Amino acid sequence: MSVTGRERDRLTVPQGIAALSLDAMASVAYGPEAIVLVLAVAGTHGLGFTLPVTAAIVVLLIGLTVSYRQVIAAFPNGGGAYAVARAHLGRRVSLVAAASLVIDYVLNVAVSVSAGVAALTSAFPGLYPERVGLCVVVLALITGVNLYGVAESAKALIVPTVVFVVAVFTVIAVGLLRAHPATEPAHVARATETVGVLLLLKAFASGCAALTGVEAIANAVPTFRTPRVRRAQRTEVALGALLGAMLIGLALLIQRWHVAPSSTKTLLAQLTDGALGHHLGFYVVQFATMALLALAANTSFGGMPVLASLLARDHHVPHVFGLRADRQVYRHGVLVLAGAALVLLIGAQGDTQALVPVFAIGVFIGFTISQIGMVRHWRAERGPGWHGRAVLNGAGAVLTAAATVIELIAKFGEGGWLVFVAVAVLVVAFESVHRTYERIGRALHVGEVPGPPQERHSLVVVPVGAVNLLTREAIGAALSLGDEVRAVTVVHPEDTDAPSAEQVREEWESWHPNVPLTVLTSRTRSLTRPIVDHLRALAAEDEHDELVVLIPEMHLPRPWHRLLQNQRGAVLDRALRRYTDAVICRLRFRIDIPR
């Protein structure tokens, strides 16, 4: 079947995995390590629980995959946790979900870019002083690709995604076939704690960082090709299967070789060294990991602009976020996401560890809200098998809520409290925008049938500078707009190089446009004050129903030409809107510049 029109700019299943799943895929580089870092304090005995803890996380992953597969079907317009909460938990809860997801998206971009640059500077230590600049360059590249089009960005990411997945499964397969590791990994030191429920819960919560990004596909269903729901569901299942298999495989290797954290080498690097040896394969895996970590930011660029467009539809953010540019790109959402991530990267000086403490908290708030909302959804729908689905989502809600609480407690002192503050600030901002749109709607009498239009006697005033082509076009346009047209200009008597009032009048009369010209003088060289005073005087005469000011401007063909303009139209526009009640029209007339 041929793909034409806008569908060509949307995602297939492989492109969806590349565009929306890199965050989750890349988490295998730090998720298992987060588990081992916690369990290692209990020595070799503690590391023995790596597989059970990972299995529990994979069970949660399966639940989330099934849940979000249902979310995709129930909410095909995207939005994920926000859409679910909006429908079943109320507007304010949905705003909490949206705020938490926005925070997670921004943090994911910052963490992914800084982690990718950190992998690069680890391989080439001489680049470490330039890490902030490198972060900015990587962020700019990813932003540029996403501005070009979501499908185009996905095509660019398919190859590194395939290389990374194949590399990780190669490490797992070769490692499991080996009787002993090719390079001996780091081993755990003496135990400082015993294995208890709290330690296991903390390891579980830390390892849940591997689940960030699972919700991105459900948030971005509209970016898929038709049939959108089916393609998005297949992508969600494929992500869950790949991520679960990689996590279990790496956990088997960790437990088999009793791999402990190292201060000089990541856990994945140790497993790669043990499976493939310190040869070409080792560097392929490392560079693939570095590339995927840096590119994992693309998940946020696929999800957040769609979420912002839904918030714009519901009047919680400016409506401009709902506009699509060419190639189906929500350009304003992409730019705001990139700007927020840039602020974090510069503020943290490109240090991943400064950002990690607050990472993943927001997404687990969204997970929990989504699961609770889906329980309400099944209870309201009561279709075949709804009890089982509700139980599954209820169990997922308990697990994600527990993980959220544990993460908040464990990370509160490390900056986790900032998530609370940021969520509150965003919710207040969303509510403020919504109230403003409501007031605008009441002012416009939206939803009411207006009375019949009334003809008004209008006076059109045209500020002019000199007799030229722009003035002719402006006067012509004004004559078609109003019942009466007058021109006005400002002269400066103290400026000996400028034409005098008499010279301006003579030039105007010699042109003879059949439109009167009022010449105002300004000894302070002000352009706006004399015109404002003149318009106030005209309004006080009360001879016209409406006063219209038509400000003519040139539209020059090239951007650098526009930099040469004096911007008098913009200055006059601001002054007139602030100090008068006139209707302001800024008309741009195209001016062709001869070569």
C-alpha cells in the first residue's frame, strides 16, 4: 500500500521504537546498575537478589505495557496519563499528571544528553572541560532533527537503535555461553548491611528508573500512521518485550558473575568486557551505548509536544502549542522543551549526577495516576473481562505508588522536593492560563449567538513618512477600508537635515492623492507622542463611530534585509495600543528589491 500526503510524515512500528523508545532502551545502561549499587552493601548475598528484584521490575513492566496498550485503544488521541486522568479522575488530577510528565520529559532530555556526553568524555578525558559546550551541541542537533520532522528523526535513529539492541543481546548470549568471564569484573567488598525488606524495596525503587519512557508511546499515538492505534499498540508490546528481555538477561549475567559496582567502569561495560573481552566488540558496545544515551532525549521530543498540544486543546497552555508546522511537527513544543533542557544543562554544568536525584519521580506519579484512572475506566465501561483488567491495573497502581513513595523518601534530601515544587508551579500556571481563556471566552460571548452586524462610520488614519510606493499602497488600502481617510506625519523642526513642514505639505499637494494630510511637529524628536495626542483629539470630536489606524510596513524578501528596517511600525503599534482605543491594523506590503 502506497503512503501519500501527511501519512508519509508519520511513524511506522520500527520508526516508533526508534523515535519514542530510546529513553526506555537506554535505561538498561543505568537501571541494573542502580539495583546493584543498593544491593552491593549487603555483599555477595545481597547481589544474589539482583535477579528477583529485576524480575519484580519486569513484572511491573509487563503490567505497564498491558495497561498502556489499553490506554492507547481507549485514548487514541494521545495524552497517556493526562488523558486517562482527564476522563476519569477530574481536571485537577489530570493537571498533576501532565505537570509530572512535563518535568520528566525535560529531565529526560537533560539527563540523556549529559549522560551521552559523559560517556564520550570518559573515553576521551581531554574533552571533559568542554562538556557543557558538547551538551549544547548535541541538544541543538537533536532539536534540529526533530524540527525537520518526527518521521525524519525516527529514520535517523533506526540504525543506532538496532546496533545497540543487537550489541546488548550479543553480550547476554555470549556471556551466558561462557564458563568464565573473559575479563574478571569487580567483586563486592565486605557486607555493611543485611538483606531486609527495606533494602529490597529501595533496590526495586532505584531499578524502576529503567521503566522511564514506557508511557511515551501512549502519549504520542497521533504521530503514528494509520491504523494509528494498532501500530502504537504493536510498538508498545515490542518495547516491553525488548526491554524486559534485556533486563532479565543482564540480571542473569550480574548474578552469575557476582558483578559489583566499580568507580571506574560502568556495570554494562564490565559485563561487555567479561563477555566479549577488551577488543573491538567492547568498543562497539560502548560507542553504541554512548550514542543511544545521547539520543534517548528523542523520546521526550516525540511525546511532550503531543502532550502540550492536548493541553492547548483543553486551554491549559497557549493555543500556539496546538499548531502543527510542515511535516506534522508541533514546533513550539519542541522549542520550549529544548529551551528548558538547555537551562538545566547549563545550570548543572553538564553533570549527570546533579540531575539524576530528581529523575524518574515525575514519571512514576504519572504511572500511578494512569493506573488508578484505568481502574475507573474499566468500572465505568464494564465490558467483557473488565474485572481482570481492573485487578491488573489496581495491582499496578499499588506497585507504582509504592515505588513513588520509596523514591520520594530516598531522594527527598537530594533534591526530590524540587519535583513537588515544580509540579505545584506548573499546575498553578495551567490553571491560570485556563482561567484567562475562560475570561476571554466570556468577553467574546463564545457559545452565544451574536446580534446582526452593524454598519459603522469609520475614520482611517494612515501614519506616513514620505511620498513613495509604500505610502501609495497604504492610502489605497485605507480608501477601501473606511468612509473617510486622513494621513498624518510628524516633522522635527530642530532637525535641519529633515524636510520642513512646508516642504512636506508641498510634496503631498503635488502628488494630489485626494486625502488630507495633517502635519504634526515634535521638538523632542518623538514619533509616538504627537500621533497619540492627535488620535485622542480625533476620538474626542465624537464625529465617527470607529477610529482605525492603518500602519504600513515593508515586507522585504530576505531576512537580512528585514534587519535593516527601523521598526517604527512596531514602536507606534505598542504606543497606540497602550494609550488609545483605536483599532490598529498593521499591513505589510511586499517590496521587490531589484538586483
